[in-house]
Amino acid sequence: MTTFVWEELRDIALPHVFDCGQCFRWNENEDGSYTGVAGAHACRAVLSGEADNAKLTLHVSGGAREFWQDYFDLTTDYGRIKEALAVRESKLIPAMEQGYGIRILRQEFWEVLISFLLSQNNNIPRIKTCIEAISSAYGDEIGIFDGSMRYAFPSPEVLAEVPEEDLAALKLGYRSAYLVRAASRFLAEGTPRGSEAQLREALLAYHGVGPKVANCILLFGLRCLEAFPIDVWVRKIMQDLYGFDEKDTKAMQTFAEARFGEFGGIAQQYLFFYYRERDEARKR
DNA sequence: ACCCAGGTGGCTT
DNA sequence: AAGCCACATGGG
């Protein structure tokens, strides 16, 4: 167990980072810290201090300081991004205030690819269950951490060899077939490279990846910060904010790219978090 | 029993 | 190009 500390941070809050729908392997503890897995390492993240002068403490099973600094994207200035977005669209301001601590984690492409293949027509709690199921079945043991065994995300080599019916037994639903095919393709092609258009084209070639999932993978797995994923939530948001017909995804996509620009994906995260929080509050 | 969830593929107009 | 619908699963 190693501990790393960063001080004098701003624009970071753990619930914003982990509950904005970008990752599925982190869970909140009773004290407000979060425990999760990144790469081959487990971690408990603790944030303290003020919003404009925060201290992040990571207790980790492994991985260098640089790995974790990179994973949490600690060197990106989100204050500057928020200012740029506010200039483009003042309607983002309440959402950016609510989710002020959102950061786009630098996750591995392979894990993001598989995670968002599992995301389609599925809800976030169940996506998390599915990912824990494949990790505990086919991922390497990391060890006991915070009271339970932790598993790395399964490698493409292992997943490519799993019979589809074994995956089906993990209750992944009809998405099982996508995973095995995706593992083979990834092993053959590796992480896609090139322009955003080339990246999108490479992603859409995966069976089970459509426009929405491609945008999630671009944003979370390939660091294309302008990629703007449109799901059922974002449809409702765009209808609410701009009066779009809820079915007209095409028009929303065009509009969003023009209006939000180079940080469109981050704008989408603020909006997604804001509306989902509001919905959670309504349910209580 | 019905509807929904970070949708997509395939088939029919 | 646009409009349907099936697709597994579990929670409300």
C-alpha cells in the first residue's frame, strides 16, 4: 500500500468525477471516499479541504505517482475550460456550478471500448454489475483491498478466447456477442490512430458501436474532448434547453458541435450530471 | 404486466 | 434516408 498526496487543487470533487457516467468501477464508501480499480491497480481516493484549495489523497495497491496523476487528469486546467464554455453558452453556467469538480479521467481505450459496448440500452447500476462480473471472472487478481478481492479489467487476449455462452452466463444479455468480436478486432488492429474522423470510422466498424457509443469512446477512451454523445438523457436536455424534437438526434448533433466547440464533450458531461442529479433529487 | 435504461443492427418502406 | 422492431436483463 502506497499513499500519494496532491495539494492546492481546484475543480475537483469525487462524486462529480465518478458519478458523471464516464467510468463504472468506482464506488462511494460511507465516509465519502471512493474505492475503485484503474488498470492493474486498486485505489481509495479521499478528497478534503475547500473547493478552491483541495487535497487529494490516494491509497493505492500499486502504480507510480505519475500514473495516478495522469489518470485523474490533474494537470488539466478545468477553470480555463469552464471559462471558454461559459463564453460560448451561458446556459451551461448552472450545470458547471453544480458539477464543478468533473474531470475526464484518462482511462484505457480497451476498457472504455468494452464498457460502452455493454452500456447500450442498459442502466448505469447494471452496467457496473456487468463489468464487475467480467472482471472477477476473467481479470487478474489484484489482491484484497478495502476488505474485498479486487480484479483488473480482463485483457483482450483472455476475452477473445471466452466462449460466448460463458459470457452469456454472466448476464450480459445480447451484448455478449459484441465482446468476443470486439476483442478479436482490437487484438488485430490495436488502438485506433489518426484524425477524429478516422477514429470515429474505426470505432463504427466494431459490431455494436453506433454513433452514441462511438462518441463516448472518443471522449473517454481517446481524449477527443469535442465528441458529444447523445443518449436518452441528453435528448431530453436538448429538448428542454433548445426545444429540439426529441427524436431529431441529427439536428442536435450538428447544433451541439457548432455551439459547444472543442470542449463539447465536457459540456455534455456537465449537462448530463446536472440533469441526472436533478432527477435523483426529484425521486427523493 | 408494463416501461425504462449512457442504442444498435437489420429489415422494410 | 427514414421508420420500425427485436434484442437480454433487472429495477421501478
